[in-house]
Amino acid sequence: MTRFYLTGRVSIEGSSLVDQAELPGRHGRLALVRLALARHRPLPTGELADAIWGADVPASVETSLRAVISKLRSAVARAEATPSPTIAFDAGCYQLRAPGAWVDVEAAANAVDRAEGAWRAGGSEVAWQHATVAASIAPRPLLPGEDAAWVAEAQGRLRRVHLRALAVLAEVWRERGDHGLAVATATELVALEPFREASHRALILAHQAAGDAAEAARAYEDCRELMREALGVDPSPETQRLHRHVLRG
């Protein structure tokens, strides 16, 4: 099986590891990540060229692109994976063909889907296992320093996976009575997405479950102050109902 690590140091792992330093420079790194993110569909030459060069597409773009892909094919081959991935070219499109491959970004997205499904079905242990996988991958940087729109979109998807994984973990810890972990996880949620009221509710519930009504009330007041100062609105009715519930003990 081939493993593609797109977060952190971009690398390919089969029987051997091809580290980021062994890829054909920045252009090769961008090409690999773009192809891996879209590996289930062919990428037109123009789309791949835009992903690599942006507004600075070279005049001889097809020749330049072939050179990048040729070097990238060699790097992929050095991973010595079985079955061996290929970068195919057909009808003006490139596609990474890697049957059975593991891609970290895909693994995180699939894991958080399974975590949420397991949690809804009452499977706390399974939910914890999958959420932990997603939460270990999703915070890792994806192409840091790159500002292309497609990179920002991929980073946004990864960030949402991270938030969803933390939300599941906060619920699991609270259900298990691990109050310190529940509070810490919910606090991280609020820090990552302060305008997401669900994160504030998770923190309020974590404090309440820990028997700390004062901190639960403080968490609500922090949420209300933030919403009023930044957005000029009060918390949602759902958050207000939770606050009243906390006050009633």
C-alpha cells in the first residue's frame, strides 16, 4: 500500500519513504498534493498548471508541466509501493492512479464521518477511536505559506474536520466523566472557532457536567459578550435555553 502524507512534510511511503526534500522542489510538491487531493478524477492540464504556477504560468506550459510530472513520477517510483502508483496522462488530463492508497487528508475526513456516525448510534468507544484519528491528522499544516485559492479551500476542509473531531471528543469525554479532558477539548474548540456557538455550548456543558455551575455561567457570559461586541446580536435561543438550564441547576 502507498501512503501519501499531504500534511506536515509532504511525502510518499511504500517499502521506502520519499521525503519532501526528495520531491522535485516546490512545483513537484504542489503537483503531488493537487493530484492526490483530486485523485478520483482527471485534472485538465490547465487546472494542474494553475495549481502549480498560478498567475505565473510559463509560456511553454505543456513542456514545463511534462518536466515536473516526469520528475514526480520518478519520485513516486522510488517509494517502491505495491501496487505501484502512476501519474497517467490521457485526453489532456493528468490523474494520480493509486489503487488502495492511503491519503492522510482522506483518512481524516473518513474518520470524522465514522466518528459522528458511531456517536449518533451510541458507540462511544468507536466514536472516540475514529475522532482521535481525525484529530491527530487534521491540525497538521497543509502547504503552509502557499496562498492559492485551492490550497485555502483544502485547508478550510481540514479545519472543519478538526472542529468536528474535537466536538465528538468533547461529547465522549463528557459522557465518560473525564471532565478535565471535556473542558480542555471544548476550550480548544472555542479558541479555534470563537463565533461557532456550538463550541461555546460544548464548553458550558462540560463545566456543568463537572459540577461547576459558576464556570458554566461564565462560559455563557463570555459567549454573549463576544456575540454582542463582534456581531451585535445575542446568543441563539438554543444557547440561551442551555444557560437557563444551568441557572436552574
